[in-house]
Amino acid sequence: MLLALVTGAALVACSSGSDTDRTYGAATATVGESLALLGWNVSVANLRFDGDYVLIDVDASAAQPGGQHAKPESLRFGLYGALAHPIEAYALGGCTGVTSLDLKPAEAPSPDKLTGTVCLGPLRDQTQVRGVYAYSPQDRMPGTTVAYAAAYPVGLTPTNENDTGLVMKSTSVDAFRADGAQLDPTALGDPAAFTGNGYMLLGLEITGLAARYRDESLARGGPLMVLVAPTLPGKGLSHACNVYGASLLVLPDASLEAVSVRASLCTQGEINQALLFASVSAIGTHAALWTSPRE
């Protein structure tokens, strides 16, 4: 069932420039340069590969000290290019568990400062990485939200292309109790199975015509992000939920003629809400993109 939602006012990006400076509405610069995003001046430098990870050095300061800007813990980075699946991580905490590399993980020494290394991975095939992007799942353009029910065990049925310019559908639906025990559809008849907390891993396929998505993103002022709900802060109920997250930015390689994204996202929380009342939303957001100098 389609649920029409309208979000409230969000923090506004401060980037400027013509459409030629934008990729699907995302302000675009070269790695090493600075972009304005959500009240921050953000510089991304030293994109490099180390083991199975892509590393970047981030230096961000509030455009106006003490002024309105996205919270540093909400800033999320991702890899740009023709990747097999999205790779994203929050700036803060994204290097947790990466113990084999010598680096200084990103930190926010004050509410107006973010600095350090962001880890993106693991990713074995790094040949398609052309840059990195940033956005905040908390930044939602007013009047752009379209939400869909995605209840277990069906998940998300194919959406209408005219809703967002994209077609989204689930490719897999896996449900678990908080202790990691997997549920199968027969559990729907057992009330005892739906007590406590739980989580659902939702495989998604997102497709569309690149030309249409580009035009609509430019007109909107930014690309779409896909969010699933409900979710929990921090590490959540499982390692899989921590890895997959509850959001992704739809920012395909600009050289491609079609949008084709395959990803997994996690809903989690009280088990009935996480499995039987889960939702998938497409929402316009502001974003920034830094491409490799060789591009």
C-alpha cells in the first residue's frame, strides 16, 4: 500500500553552481577540493586503497561557527562508480573494527568540526571506484517523500515508475529474532514468534532510465535516498544491520545510461514493527560528490 508522506523542513545545502557542476543534482568537485553541504564546508582528500578498504581524509568545518548545520554523526559517505552494490559508512564510527590499518579515524572534537579518516569497505574489486559522495539521511527535502509498505514475507512489490522516476522492488526478504534465529513464513501463525525484538534484511533492486532520473534530480536539487524503517541507532541488533545500514543514496555513475542498483538494507526494532510494519521510502536529499582527479 502506497503511503503519501510529506516531510517537514530540512537543513538546506549551501552549494552553488550550474548543472554542469552537478551529478544527479549533487554538487561535484575533484578530490582535494572543498564543497558546501548542509551547513558544512567539507574537504575530501587522499582517496586511496589499503587492503580491502577505500580510505579518504575528511576535514569539515561549520560554514558559520555555532550556526545551523547537520550533526556530524549524521554525515554518511559512500563510494561512487559502477559498483556491484553500494558501499557506505558514517564518518564517525566507520572505521570501527578496521584494526589492520594504521590510520586516525574521523572524529568530531567539537560540534562544528569533523576531521580524520573515513573507511569504506570491505571491497575487493576497487577498479570501478571513481570517487566518494556524502549526504545525511536526516536531510529530507520537503514534499519529496514517497513511502511504501514492505511487510514480511512479501517485502516491497514493484513500485510505479511515475512515483519517483525509478522502480524499486525487493529481491529477498529474510527475517530474524534478536538472538539471530531465522524465521520462516510459517511463523506468521505462531503468536509466540513475534515477541521481543527482531530484524529484517531486505534485498532491493532499484532501476530506471538515467536520463529521466538525471533531469528529475536536477529539477529537485538533489538525488533520491532510500530509507527503510524502523531502525535503531548505533550497532543495532546484528552485525548485518550494522554493515548494510538503513539508508543508501541513489547516485549512479554518470557515464551509465541506466540506473541499476542492487542493495540490502535492514529494518530492526520491536519485532512486529520491524517485520510486519516495515516501510521503504524514497526521499529527495542534498548531496556532494568528489571524483578522482583522473576523471
